[in-house]
Amino acid sequence: MSTVAQPRTFASPLAGRHAQLRSIGSSLAAVILALILGGALMAIAGGDPISGYRAMIDGVFGTPYGMGQALILAAPLTIIGLGLALAFKGRVYNIGAEGQFLMGALGAGAVAIVVPIHAGALLVLLAILAGILAGVFWGGIVGVLRARFGVNEVITSLLLTYIAGFIFSWSIRDPFHAPGVSGLQGKAVPENTIFPTFTSLYVHPGVFAAIALVPIVAYLMARTPFGFRVRMLGLNADAAEVAGVPRGRMVVWLMVVSGGLAGLAGAIQIFGVADRLDPSISAGYGFTAIVVALLGRLRAFGVLLAALFFAVLQSGGQAMSVNEDLPYAIVLAIEGTFVVFLLIADRLARR
Amino acid sequence: MDWNEVIGPAAAVTLAGAGLQSAMPIAVAAVGECVAERSGVLNLGLEGMMLSGAFTSFLATYHTGSPVVGVLAGIGVGILLGAVMAFLSVTLKTEQIINGIAIVLFAQGITAFLFDDLFKGSQRPTIERLPDIKIPVLGSIDRVDSIVNQNWLFWISLAISIGVWLMLERTRFGLTIRAVGESPQAADSVAVDVARIRWFALLVCGAMAGLGGAVLVVGQLNLFDTNVTAGRGWIAIALVIFGRWKPPIILAGAFLFGFADALQFRVQAVSGGINSSVPYEFFQALPYLVTLIVMVTATIWARRDAQPAALGIPFRKGVGS
Amino acid sequence: MRRDLRAVALGLAVAACALIAYGCGNSDNGGGGGGGSTTAANTAAASSSGGGKVKTAIVLPCPRSDPWCAQGFAAAQQLASEGVIQLKVVDGAPQDNAGVAQVLGQLAQGGQQLILAHSTWQDPALETGKKFPKADLAFAGTGTTSENVATYDEPIYEPAYLAGMIAGGITKSNVIGGTAGQDVPLCHAELVAFEKGAKRTNPKIKMLSTYIGDWNDVAKGKSAATAQMDQKADVLISCGGAPANGMAQAIKGTKVSGFGYVGDMSAQAPENMAGSIIYNLYPYFKAMATDVKDGKYSPGKTYKFGLADDGVSLKQNPQFSAAKIPESISSEVEKVQQQIKDGSFKVPYVAGS
């Protein structure tokens, strides 16, 4: 996370070439080691590594439906990840994206259910706006607390995530409970607000929105005064302040933007995937997005790649666990292993 | 709503006992995390280390019948994961946050898998409860006994937490650890092996996390379930920040949280439970709200940032951070 | 920048190698492309030669030692050993609905005729049902059904009433308690029935109710039960796996009695468990498998087998000191149980506001 200036080494061109080959070689070794360890885990669980990996790839790339599922999973990770990349770049550690996501989902769902507008498109737009605002609000609290009072944003955003969870839980148990259901389930949103699916991949518009946001955020980060100020803040906050960057306001902005993006992701999940206010609307996307943002080295396109990597890993893992008769738990262990080795490989490739 | 039932003198005492129980696993892990963070490493793998310690201690106690072996096994696994974290973050210098989260993923997966696999046939396996140690005078008083009559694991973890606190704050070695976290370059320039200190700190952190998991499972629940730690590791990390990286405040914060957590159940029941007009989610949120409010007020009051300067940044010899 | 490009190039190279290896490795399957459809074709061919057995898959959301999953697994296993079904078990499902839908989709694609989504997975089941109209699915808990998706109810409030009657008879403090994950209609009905049953044998009782907010946190379950015990409750019941297990651990070794949930939990605290309210999935799964076999599954129904049909029951713990339960209470419970069975008494179902 720190951008460290490497000391210059003067060496012969051939030594440079050797160094390059060595670093590529060692990172390749790391990747292979990851595959071996993953295979070992599969074997321990009673499966066959080769067919396990085959099932993973098949599950995602074997059918258009599978590819679509991976994309649908990547969408919220991308959107939230973009916001977090921005925030982290400015050293604002928003750990509460999960809570902002939930509030966004709640806001969007509530508006869609309650507001008596019959035009589907209009209602959806209104609801998504509400979701974004909910995320903005939830993130903004954290930002203001840090900017105004210097309260550490890691702990406030984390605690607010728990609180958001309770608020969400209450709303699907009481005001928005699905009538006639004996378990915990929220009301469905109106039929005409649910996203249609496109192409044989069965993806919803949220996927396109996620992809569209990538170049926008990239541009924001690299070519706008705002992005410049964010980067300065991240490099050296004190120097940035001396240079005229309004530190407090930037902190609030970053929390607001990352919160709003997380809220947007929540709203999209409601209309694209869940179709109702549901307790399992998130599988910890807000937390996974932290890893995605960091793996993507806080760059917009990096976030997209990292999100896709995760989505393929997750989707493929699920497919594998069903087809190979492996308990789903082993997929989590394999994910953890892969992430670690990806990091190592990345580090080795960069040396 | 009969408040006397909840915080009247008799109730308050049993409440304190319940709060202590709830707080202990988190407190132990939080003090360990404090050591790691003071040395400059942000260990987000705490939840995974606690969970692994919980599972291993349960497994070992179940098969050997000895809780001592179980607790030691739990600590051992914690140390192992601490070493993994140290290898990744200190030796290989890869991104600390990701390393930690990856460890949590891995631990959650492996413990869930092994638990289901090894205990497939049996109906909810349990282990023996540890006997309470009866304290001479106080332990005989009717309600007070629930506070003071705890089992040996409770006392040992309390002692270890205090011991680590003293080591960190009062010894020369602790000073070295803290220096490494504030300015590794300066420490390096006076011939302190930064990497070795950080390794040690992470091993201690892992050990205490494993111990925290063991306290939860062997000392309190007597059973294991997938994800039995249920996010306590994350609360512990939050408490380190809450406690401004000082163990005594961290311990106080853990107790505050545990107390509020135990309280909210009583308040729920008294406010009518199933017939309550106040949604019970509000009470459930109480510990988190309380912690948040105290955190905000304390920060405004103290007006200082206590975070170790080099937290989260890998140390490279000879290069400015 | 150059270093990043190197990393990306490396990644692409690895991906390329993987795809090549995959393509090469696939040659023994008769050409790559559409591995998914090959598997489907294979298993679809296999399913027709099942020999009259219904190809059934059950998806479990918890470890098999959890009572909910243990009961589901046991029922499915029994049907398998009777030759009614050919069983495939999927252990440990993902957390989110999208993931579950994917799992169900894989199973349907793999040729499973009956898919038992053993949790409140209404949306994934409906979604998968729409995509795979030839497969039959079922999920737990009441909700919306469709042409090929059924649901199975859990009328656990019936034996809870009987448990309450016993509780009213054995309580010494006249305070009883119930814990649950959340106040959902299922648990609401159970706790209310428990209270009503207790009031029937002991009009003086007071009932405490607490929600732990989490279906999986056993420590919280124990904390909640202990809190109720501190408030003088001496007979407890619970709704949900973690609350139940926490309660069992809380009462063990004390003077408090309790009732297990869904499975027979007496072994966890033999001296303290008066019994367990049991959810027996065998009649449910059997009815579903039979309907699939006879082609009578559509439209999907809400299967409900109460006390009368042995879908739920109160199993008393023989080790629980018989002396603790007064003879008058025991015979009263017997009487009411018979009344429920022959329909002359209906346990009130209160689902909550």
C-alpha cells in the first residue's frame, strides 16, 4: 500500500534480462504451487484434483449461463470495489461497505415497495437513487465523524455495519415482512421493477452498469483535480494539506462516494438478483470488495480484473463442490489459498 | 417494565458475571492483536486464528479427554497461523490486509470441512464442562459467586492478558516492540532486527487468538459449531482501536461490550420479549451502539490519534517508508 | 507500469496454459466444448435407468451434527435404504441465494428428479424451477409454490403446546422461557403455543422470550438462556439450532429443565432435558418422492404433516426423572395428544402481528 521508491540498480542489460526471467519464473512457480495446494485440499476432501479443476472451469466457462452467473457475481464486487479503491487511495479505510450496501438495498427496496408509482422504469430509477442516498448517508456519518472529530473510520464503519444489519433484519421481520411466509423473508418488489435479463448469458443491466463505471472511475482517479487530490492525500496527508487540499472535506467526499457506490450495488442486487428484501442479499460482498480493491492495486481496471478473478473462483468453486461431491467448505479454504498465492506471485512478478 | 429485575443490585451482580464470560475470549484475542499492531503489523486474520484455536482445542479435548491438552493444542494452532501471517507479511512483505482476510477464509473453510467430516455420525458432540474454582469467602455469597467462581481457564487467560500487557508496557522488550511499530527505520538503525520482533509479535498474537478460541469452546460452550466465533475476532480488532492500543483500556472496552451484550438479553425479556413494542433488534444493536458512542466521546475528549505510525506498512531495510 | 504489464501478461499466460491443458485433457471425453452439456447428457441417460428409484438430491445448509440437518439427512437416508430414492447429498451450501440457486441449477442440470432444498430457500428454488421445468423441487417453510416447486411446513407448534403443558406442571418458580433466533412466524407460533400449553396446566406462569438475532451463534444462545435463568426461568425451550444448543449447554448441570428442538437433544443434558419437540421429515420426503414417481407432483403443494401424521411429535426423555413430572400432568398430556391426533382439539396457531 505504500508507494516505495526502489533504489536504482546499475547492472548490465543481460543481468536485467535474467532478473526479469527469474521474477516471472518465480511467480509462475507460486501459481503452480497454488494449484498443487488447491488440488491437495480437494484430495483431502475426497475428490480428484484434475476433475475438480475441470469442474471449476466448466462451471464458469462451460455454458453461457455459467459465464453469466460469474459476471452477475462480479458486478457488486466491481462497483463496491471501485468506491473502496478511491477511498483507500486517499487513506480513508472504509471497512463498512457491507453496511452501506445493506442500507442501499433497504432504501431501494423500501421505495420500490411503498411508493405508488406505476411506471416501472421511473420507479426503479427513483428506488436506485434512494439506495445510493442511503449508502451516501451511511458512509457520510463515518466521514463526518472522522473529519470533524478525528474518530478512526475503521471502527466506526465496522460498528455501523453491525447496526445496519440489525436495522435491515428488523425491517424484513416487521414492516416489510413477506406475508404468509413462516421464515425470515421480506416483501417482493413490484414485478415491473425487476430487471430483465439479456442474452443467453442471462445477465441483468447491473452488469453493464458495473463495467461502464470502470472507465469513469479510472478517469476520475487519473485525470480530474479530485483524483489528483485523492492521490496526494494518500501519499502524504500533511503535505497535501499544506498544498491546499481540504483534508476534512476530502475525507467526507471519499466516504460519501464509496458509501454511495456500495449503496448502488445494494440497489442493483435487489432488482437484478434478489427481487425482494432478503436476508441473504449479500454474501459479504462489502468485505470481499476490500480484498478486490487491494488485489486490483487500487486501480479501476485492476478492480475489474480482481472482481472477475474472485467471481470465477467463487462460481467455479460452487460448481465444483456440487459436481464433485465436495463439501462447499473446502471451496472457502481453496479460495483463501489462491488469494495468498496470487499475492505472492504478484509480488514476485513485480520485483 | 421492571427495571429492578435488570439492573437492581441482585441482577447487576449476575449480569457482571455474564458480562465477564462474554468478554473473556474477545479480551484475550484483543490484547494479542494489540501486540501485533504495536509492532506495526495489521493482523486481520484474527478471526481465523480464533476459530482455528477453537476447533483444535475442541478436537483435542474431545479425543484426549484432557482440557489442558486441548487448550495447548488450540494455542499451538494459533501460533502456527501467526507464523503463516508473519511469513507472508513480514518475510514476503505482501499486502497485510489481504493476507489476514485470506487466512480467515482458509480457516473458516478448513474448520467447517473438518468438523463436518470428522464428526459426521455423532449427534452434536460435546466435551466435559470445566469445574468452577470456588473462591473462599466471596464464592459463598449467593449472587456474587457467579462473578468470582470461574474455571481455571478463565483465570489463566486473565493472567496471561495482564502479563502480556505488562510485558508490552513495562519491559524493555516491550519498548522495543513499540519502537518497531512507531519507526522501524530508527529501530533498525540501532541494530534491532525488525523482522524478528514482528515475527515474535505475530506469534504472540496468534497464540492469544488461539487461546481466546479455546476459552470460548473449552471454557464456556463445551461444543463446537461452524463459525462458533461468530465475528468475535473482528470485534477484538475494533476494540484495539477503541482502546487506543493500550491493553488496560482494551480490556475495559471488552468488558463494556460483554456487559452490554449480556444486558441486552435481560432487557429484551423484561420489555416483554415476544410482546415488546420496542423491536428487539434495537436491544441487540445496543452493545455496538454503546461501543460506538463511547468511542466517539472518548476520541473527542482525548483529541489525539494513537495509532502506531508504521501500522500496515511493510518494512524494507534502507528505504524510507 | 511495466511491472504491472508483466504481471498481467503472466496472468494471461497462465490462463492460456490452463485452457490449453483443459482442451487437451478433454480429448478422452470426445472433444471439448460444452462440458456442462456432456455431463447432463450422461446423467440424464443414467437417470432413466434408475430402476424406479427417484433420483433425489438433498442440499444441507449445516453440518450433519446439527439437529435440523441431522433430521433431514436421516429421513432421506431412510428412504434411500428402503430403495425409494437414489440419494445424492450436498453438504454445506453457500450463504447467499444466488449461490444456492446455482447449486440447485447444477443438480437439476445433472438429472436430479427431486431436489430437496432443506432450508427456507424459496427464491432460489422458484428460480431454478422456472429454468428447469422437468425437475421437481421443494424448500422448507411456507411460501409461494409453483408448478414444480413445493414446500414443506413445520407445524412444530403442536408438540410445543404439549411441552408447555409439561413445563407448567414441573416449574417451581412459575417462570418459563423461550429463546429463538428471530421472531419469525414459525418461532412465534412455537413460543406462543408453549406459553398457552403451560397456562393450561398452570395459570400462574409467566413467560420470558428472548431473540438472539443470529441462527448460528451458539455462545449467544447460551448467553440468552443464562439470562432467562437469572430471571428465574426454570423450564426452557428454543427455536433454532444455535439457540437450542446454547440452551442445552446453559441448563446442563443446573436445576433448570428444557426441551430440545427438531432432533432428540436429550443426550446433550440427560438430567435436564425433559424431552424434545421433534420434526420428522420422513413422511414429508416420502410423500414427495411418491408424488414424483406417480407423476402427481404438479402443481407444487404445501406439504404439512402434523402430530396426527407423525410429522412432528413430542419425544420425552426416559432418563428425565419421571418423579419430576406429576402423574396428573402426564395423563393430561396423553389425553390432549390423543385429542390432537383425532382432531378434536386444534392447537392454536398464532403467527404474530
